[in-house]
Amino acid sequence: MQQFSRRAVLTQLGAAGLAFTLPQAAAAQNAYAELDDVPWFFLTDFEARFLAAFCDVLIPEDEFPSASQAGVVDFIDLQLASGYGKGAGLYMQGPFREGTAEQGYQADMVPAQLIRNFIAGALDQGQDLAIFGAERRESVVREFSEKSQIVGGTDAKMVFQELWSLTKEGYFGDPLYGGNRDYAGWRMVGFPGAHAYYTDFVDQNVRYDAPPKGIGHVPGTNRSASMGASAISRKDG
Amino acid sequence: MVTQLPKTDVVIVGAGWSGLAAAYELANAGQRCVVLERGKWRHTVTSFGAPEEHDELKYARRKEHMIDTPIKTLSFRNNSSETALPMRRLGSFLPGKGLGGAGIHWNGQLWRPLPSDLNMASHYSDRYGEEILNGLSVQDWGVSYDELEPHLDFFEKVCGTSGFAGNLNGDTVEGGNIFEGPRSDNYPTQPMNSSPPQQMFRNTARQMGYHPFQMPSANVTEAYENPYGAQLHSCTYCGFCERFGCGYMAKADPIICIYDVLKNHENFELRTEAHVLRVEKSADGKTATGVTYIDADGREVFQPADTICLNAYALWNVHLMLVSGLATPYDPLTGTGTVGRNYSYQTIAAASVFFDKEVWSNPFMGAGAMGVTIDDFNGDNFDHTDLGFVGGGYISATQTNGRPINYNPTPPGTPAWGREWKRAVRDNYLHHIGLTVHGSSVSVPQNYLDLDPTYVDDYGQPLLRMTFDFPENDRRMSSYVLSKAEEIGRNMDHVVDVGTVNRAAEGARYSVVPYQTTHNVGGAVMGTDPTTSVVNRYGQMWDHHNVFVFGACLFPQNLGYNPTGPLMGLAYWTLEHMKSDYLGNPRPLMDA
Amino acid sequence: MRQIQIAALVSVPLLLGIGLTAGAQDFSGGPDIQTLEDRLDNDSTAFNARVQQRPDDDLLELGRLVAMGGAANGGSGMACITCHGTDGHGDGSGAFPRLDGQPGWYLYKQLVDYANGARPNKVMSPIADRLTEHEMEAVAAYYGAMPTGTIPKHGEVPGTELQWGGQLSAVGSAEKGIPACVNCHGANGTGLAPSVPYLAGQYASYMELQLQLWKDGVRDNDAMNVMSSIARKMNENDMRAVSEYLSRVTTEEAQTGPDLAVSE
């Protein structure tokens, strides 16, 4: 039976990839443990690598985990496989026309298709971010964000914004959704999470370093349950 | 095949703040009321409990409590020369859905209009000369502050509003909002607490000669019983206010404040999952006969009624009038017609203040209406001579939340993403506050609502079409008031940097993408002249005397305040006249 | 209701009598300072135990001293452990609440309120009155740093009562306008440091009494009267149901085992 490892896929990032060089990031290495042997719900391996490289340009590794180390790719995978990817909250009746920037999302495809097409287009035009060095990766991503261009039939600037949005959500959203592993994002900024009662302290000029707890916090630990993990059927299932 | 039901006294479209208030008042006045709500039933206690409710992704980003655009949305363009396209995804404003409507996920910032706001046109003309209003379609409301005062007061009590009065029966009180209209009574609960940056804003504003006060708040600060007998509890400053329901029962919402004490009344019937398609008119068109709706099983049903109340969200009220052929639609080319005319919004800007490590803002400790505010640049509270605009806005150091997906402020010059961005986010997250500029919005002939020629909603009806951009007047106003906010920011202690954002900056077109406010107003304005208003000063349609309209769609232009307080003052004013005058003798209450 | 109150007041003099006439106290029980220090390596435990700042060895030593009945400046004249136990578990009767692992700031605030009359109590008020603020902080941090184990359950109650209690605790009652306990008291009632105590595993009779005291207005020391306004909406059945339910919920720590807080 073929063994699947998300971590193996995501670590194929070549030079300046997921370096795991810093000790604090090591904790996040365990982030793959829960979902590691679960095949992607939506992404292909190539898409997952591409996204890991892309998102790690947006939120790179420093004293705190990078986007992919915090589970952002797992988060995006789950999102694209579920309501958001399928177009929840999107009016998808035609006709579809190119609009002004002020008119927002006008693509004639749902986010999952949009992102899939964009990545395919990028790979087609030789922009396999995963194999580039750090500088080249950053400049390609910057081009996506600034230059008006069609990639894979999609508006690259608009897809950039969509991916940036997903990256922030994956880094800072409740860990239930697969990202923000071990509360990496919340610990970085100092956000205590879903359990909130501040009446006695709101007017105090003090540091309030409550360790973060999410909606599905596992009692007695520093971790949260994760939706992706609960969807697991074990290896030999 | 339409099912016809037995007639009821009153049919009310929409179970939000104004719909439930109408149902309470009219049911207790002996009127049999049927309330039709498109969305589902829910309850504050069981539907909005922590910690599940405290999910930023689900409620603030995926907007779980808001209208689903596949079911109901509108089309948008900046001006008539462009083609409107559907607003496919929510952004700039977030209408609600379900029992309680937007009243569930509002912030609770609860204001009154200034006396001069209500006769904006005559006030500015008298003080500065008519020319100051050139190019604008600003109008008087037709009702005065003194007439509304008891109703504004009543709604504040329904909500248990917390605050500190600045004008009690004509006497100004130091520490409150000295610009506010005279109040007959104090606020029902104590003012909210303030965070360290808010305390600093208060001190600096005072030193600069301004008049800071605690923002009036429907996040209740102590155990409270409202005039209807409903119980509210005190706010925990949990930082999950706007976009969320309040399981603590501390944010006034229509379910706890009204529905809970109304639900067993013999004259009250609520039908949820009932989508109103049309208001039906009599043969001679002078009255309405009832409404047609799609029920939960998808059947078309006609509910006849003697009196019809339109209490849907402001935009959907206008839409309903347009698809029902009520009154006459506005035509921007000829300037005739009234429905859809004078649509306006809110003009938002902000100064972003960054502190050194001595000041802990702890942004996650917040409440929807926890704010220290100055009104010195709102309305006509300051001299507009030679400024080139009318209107203004409040400046408020508001601390509503620190939810990290959306809240990651960085100083000016920080890149938009990447290594430096990441560092800047964590260096500044605990040491920042935003000073909101909540500016008014004038009406102009080229901003309006009508029906889209191309796109339809889930029920096959044409989408509402919105044509809107910020008028020049408001760009000048916003820039001016923002400069004042920035100045206060720079004068505060321990400040290392101040950034600014101005949605109505020169050259920035209005976009439906970034969130601004859910303050869509106008389109069915009230007034004393039927050629420029849809309803008379009692909220009664000129063209159909048994149709009463509620909500911010009545505003001829928008104030520098959040609309809920003023619109509910108008609602209770209308209800008063329905009960004491109209219902006993149905007829037009005003001559044209 | 009345019976419980009387029982609480009656049993104390008996224990006082025992305490004063017995020989040396047994101080051997309860966690030692090193164990508590080690526990503070865990972020959650450290945040839970702190009152004004992170507790250190000295503060914990002083706390233990106060708990044992003595202190530099005269002490309380009464050892906490006599009624609340060396492990903070109480004496099993439910007359005295367990203190182990409660948020330090909350415990501290209760002592302050006992002393200044904000929380009137014939037994605790004179005790708290004799403590200095620093001693209050110390003993609060000491108990706050303790591990929370399970305690023996009391009696049998009908399943329907537990079901109703569970509902009130987790979801509240729309009908009665009672918000769920977990809104403020933490997931499954396991507490929300620093302000809100855990209810999970607390004595049912103690909690039932407190609810009644809130309802009667005798206890009135919470911020903004939340507890009294909630308790007033509850009847005796509601109070008993939610108390019996929550007493049977394991504390946060006990859910995963006592050693976990030390390791990472």
C-alpha cells in the first residue's frame, strides 16, 4: 500500500524551502503529524508544493513558523474542498463580464476552479515556484501581485488577492480549520483566542499573556483539535 | 396557483429591529399582526453561545450571519455610463438574515440625530446661504428633533443603552457630548469602560480643546430590564461583537429585547422562511391589499391585510417597492419619480495610531460600541465657512476587536506582505488603536437605486441596481475631518507613527469590495413634498395610504452617525401615529 | 436550600473545635514547592496561577505557610488546610469548596471581598480580615498552581436531571433567557483565568448554595451583577440540575492526566 506523506510533498522545495532551521519552528514540524498520512482533499501534489512555496513568500519563516509550517496549505486544501471552494457566498449567475476593480469578483468560475486554473497556468508558463530559489520566488509572486496578466485564463492580480486572503485566514484562523497549528499565528501576535472574558482587565495597561485556546482546545494541552484530523480515516482504511 | 389566506389586520415584512418593534406596539394595540421573515428562526441564547460563536473565519470572513448573495444581492456601478455588474460576494456592507436581521450582528453603536441634521437643507441655507448646497439633493426630513425625542429616548431604553448624557433638558453636562440635542432623561445604564489608548485619546482631545465622551452603547454594562420586561446582562468585552451574535445577552438585539417578550402574544404570529415577492395593489392603485410570498415549502401564498408595514433591510424595502410598482421609480435623466432617489451611504476614514511598548492596547479586549468619541467635527457643530463642503463626522477611538485575520495593523511604509510585514504585525498588534472618522453622506442626483435590466435573484426577480460614487462634497469633508483625527493621533503620548486610510480620498472610487459600514440609506425618503419623497413625515406612503415604511431607507441623506438610533426613533414616531391616528380612521395623514 | 446553609454553618464550629484541640497538624499532604514550581513551566498553569505577576518560589513558600495556618505577621489564626485540605480538595462534604487549580486572581479577589465585606461570610470574613494583601496573593497563587484531580462523586441523581443540567451548562435555555454557563466559565465549565472560576468537579452542594445566594442577593461580588441576574431566572430544579451536572465533569487537567502539565 502506497504510503502518503504531506510532509514529504511539502519538503520538496529545494533551496530556501522549508528549512526547519530554527528551533521554534521545530515545534510546528509536529503540525504535520495529525494530517500527514491523509491524502489531499482537493489539491494535487504539484498544486500543494506550489502553494507552499507561494504562501511561504507571503509569510516566510522567521522566529515564528512560515505559512506552510503553520498548516496554511492544509487549511487551503480543506477550504477548496468545501463550501468556500465550491462557491458558497458567491452569486454565480451569468452573464459574466470583466468588471472594474470596484465591482469585485466577476470570474466565471468558483474559487476552487479559479485557483486550480491559475496554478496550472503558472506551471505551464514555467513558473514552478517550488524549484526556484528564494529571490526568484519572491519576484515571481510580486509580479503576480502587481502586473496585469492572464495566467491560466485567470486574472493573476485577483487570484493573488484570493490566495493572500486564504493565507492570512490559514495563519490566524481557529486551528479547527486545519491552519494556525499549535496556535502559531495567535502566539505570534498574542491573541488569546475563542475563550474571552475581559471585564476586569480592559482598562489595565498591562501585558496580558494568556496562552491561546481555540474553540476545540484539547484540555490540559497546548493544542487544539483540527477538523482535518477528525476527518481522518486511518492508513489502512 | 396562489394560496390565499384569511385577512389579517397588519402584515409586517421583516423581523428585524423595526419589524419586531412594529409587531410589539401594534399587537398590544389590538391589531392582529403577521410578521413575514425570509430567514430562519434562531435564538440569542442557544444560537450565539461562546466559544463556538467566537469563530472569526466562520462569522467575520465567511459571513455566516449575513445574507447569502446567491439568494439575494444587488448589482453595482459607480455611475450611469458604466454597466452594473452583480455584487457577487459581500464586502462593503453586510445585510443580515434570519430572525433579528442585522440587529443580531450590529455593533451596538446607538446615536441620536443632531437637531440640525433633521433640517439639514434649511439649516445650512440659513446659516451659509443656499449656494453651499449646489449640486446636492440634500433635504429636510419633515420631522423635528423635539418631535422625535421621546421616541429616541424610548428606543435607548429598549436597548439599555450605556452612556453619559451631555445635554439634559437643555443643560449641557461636562463629560458628555455637549453637542447632542436636549435629552429628557439620562442613559439607562452606566457608560462603558475604556482601554489605555482610549484613556489617552480622551486626555489628549481634552487638552486640545475638544469635548470627548464615552460613545453611547447598546452593549449593556449592568443587569438591566427594559420597558418591555426583557432582561439584559453585562458585557464581557469579549471582542466578538460586530458580525457575531451575543450569547452573553449583553448586546441589545431584537430577539432578547422584543421577540422574547412578544412571542406568546395572541395578536402576534411569526412566519419564518417566508420570502415576500410583491406588495399587491388594489385595482385603483390607491391602497395595497396585502403581500405575496413564497413560504417554507416553496408555495406562493397571498396574505391580505388592512395595513402593510415594510420593515425589511433598507435596500430590500426599496427593491420591494420597485418590483411591486409602488409609487413611481426615479428616473435620473428627467429627475422625476421618487423611489430609488437620494440613495447615500457613509464616508469612512481612519487614522491608525502606533504606540511604543509602554502602551498595551490589548485589542482583543473590545466591545462593539466601546469608544471614546468627539463630536466637534460632526454635523454643523463647527463653522463650515469657506471649507467647501457640508456635513462632518464623529472621530472615535473605538476598540471593538483584535481578531487577527482582519486585524493586523502595520505602520505606513510597511510592505503589504512578506518578512517585514510579518515582523511589523507582531511588533504592533498589542500597541495600536484606530481613530475612526465616521463621516456623513450627502445625496446627489446621480446616486440612486433602480432595477437591473439583466441580472435576477434566486426568485427570478430583477436585482436592485445601485449607482453610487462618493460626491466631491464628501471627499472634501472626509479629508478635512481625517486631518483633525490625524492631528489628535500625533499629539498623543508614546506615539511612534500615525497612518491614514480614506475611502473617499481624491481619486479613490467607491468600491463594493472592502468593508466600510452596513449603513445603506435613502431610496424611499421621507418628507413633506411628494415630488421629492416617497413617504410623508409619518412614514406613510403618499401614493398608498395603508403602506407604512420603516428603516434607513427613509433618510434623505445620511448623518455622521450610525443609523440604527435615528431610524428606530422614526419607527416609534410612525407607530405612535398609526396607533393614535391612522388605525382608527385609515386615510392619508398629510395633504400633499 | 435552607438546610444546606444551616449545615454549612453548623459543621464549621465542629471542625474548629477539632482543629484547636488536636495535636500537630498533618502537613505532609499536598504538593511540595518544587512540584508547583515545575508546574509553572506550563504556560497555561502559570497564567492560571498568577495574581499580580508570575508566582515564584518565595511566593509559593509564603502561600504554603499561610495555608498551613501561620505567617510572618500573625496569619489568619486558621489553617486553610483544615477545611480546604492540603490538596485543596476540601473535606469531601461539600461544605467547603475545592480551591485546587482555581484561577489565582479569582481566589485572591474572593479573599479581598471576604475581608472588605463585598462577599459576607461568617466563617471566611474574619479569616480573610487577618491576612495581609501579600499573604492573600501568596495563598491564592499557591492553590492556583495546584493540580486538579478528580474527587469522589456524591449520590445518585435522575438522568433527566443531569440532562437538563448539561443543557443549561452547555447551551442555556432560550425559554428562560439563561445563557449557557460555558459562555463565561470556559469549555465544559473548566474555568477562564483569571476572572472566572471552574465549576467542573466543584462540589454540587456548594455550587447550589452559591446560586441561591446570588439569587437572594446575599452574595453580590461579581463584576456587574451577572450572576445575580442569571440566578434570578433559575428555580431550585435548575440550580440543582446544573450543579449536579457540573460536579461530575472532570476538570481540564484531569481529562488528560495529572502529569501532563509538567511535560510538553
